[in-house]
Amino acid sequence: MDVASKSVTTNDNLDNTASANPQTLLSVYQEICKSIANIDDFRMKLLGLLPLTSLIGIFALNNSGIFAPTNPKSAHLITFIATFAAALTLSLFIYEIRGILRCSDLIGRGIEIENSLRVRGQFSACVELCCTNRSEELRTR
């Protein structure tokens, strides 16, 4: 699918949103809200693991720990663990970027539905708050 046909599909979705049944729009809106809540919940659980893994690393790598740098046999193990930790961190970062992009798309769809229903909901308020904070930040510079 080329870029031109993709933009036509997106515009068709916008037209379909405007002409859809309000009950259908409400059910899609509810699913969008559930999706965002699930994404946020999972991201917060992953974020909660970071302090735990940091503490484990600190205690494992101190001078009296099991992976003490003074132990010659542990040098290869420490290298492996460090490489694994770096790969895991990079994976979590990429997953976080994916979550941000996915939430951004869901927020955009939520705004479209709110506009179609002529209501001011959580998505419109989110964008208004973001834009207000951003414009105040730019004015103070």
C-alpha cells in the first residue's frame, strides 16, 4: 500500500466516524478507554520493576556480593549479565516508544469520536491541558 492510498484510507475513517451511529461510537470509545488503561497499567508495572532490579544489581555487584569484581571467575559472568541488562533496557525503551505511539494514536481516535459526539471528554481535556502547559512554558522563556 503506497502513501497516497494510506492517506485516503485514513480520510475514509474520519468520514465514517462522523456518520457512524452514536451507540457504535460510544462502544468504540469505551474500547479505546480500556485499551489506554491497559497500556498504562502494564507500563506502570514495568516501571515498578526498575527499582527492584537496580537494588538487585547493587547488592550483587558490591565487594562482598556473589558477583564481586575481585573474583576472577565472575568477570565473564558480569560481562554476560551487563550485556543482557543493556539489551533488556534497550528493549524496554523501544517498547515504551511503541506504547507512546500507540497511546497517541488512540488519543487521536478518541478526540475524533468526542468531536463526532459533540462532547468534551478525557481526550479533549488531555490535549487542551497539554497545549495550555506548553504555551505557558513557551511564554515564560
